[in-house]
Amino acid sequence: MAALLECDWIAKGQNLLHTGSCGSGKTWLSCAIGHTACIKGYSVRYYRISRLLLELTQSKTDGSYSKFLNSLNR
């Protein structure tokens, strides 16, 4: 956990995906890590998987898929 809060993984271009059962604290943990990243000057995006998959599907349909993928890497 301490290594995640140092945010070195962001500088390396890595992503973070939390999985687990309902009520296990995934959202709370994601928000805490995101908040720390913001304090360190990083931009943060939070997606529920259902919303991310919807946006990916829509971007494939309207032809903006590669633009959307590039926006995730900023």
C-alpha cells in the first residue's frame, strides 16, 4: 500500500485496477490513492468498469476509439 501511495507506478506509465467483492472498499481505496496522486500533481480519472466499457464501445462506434485510448494515457 505504501508503494502505491508513492505514485511511482504512475510515472512508469502503469495503470491500477481494483477488483474484489461488493463492500470490500475498492471505491474508498481508489479515491484515497487518487487523492494522493492529485496532491502530487497528477491528473486522475476514475471509471467504474461498466462506464469504461460503455465509453469504449461508443468510441468504437463513432470512430473515435484511438482518440479515446490516447486520452486515457494523459
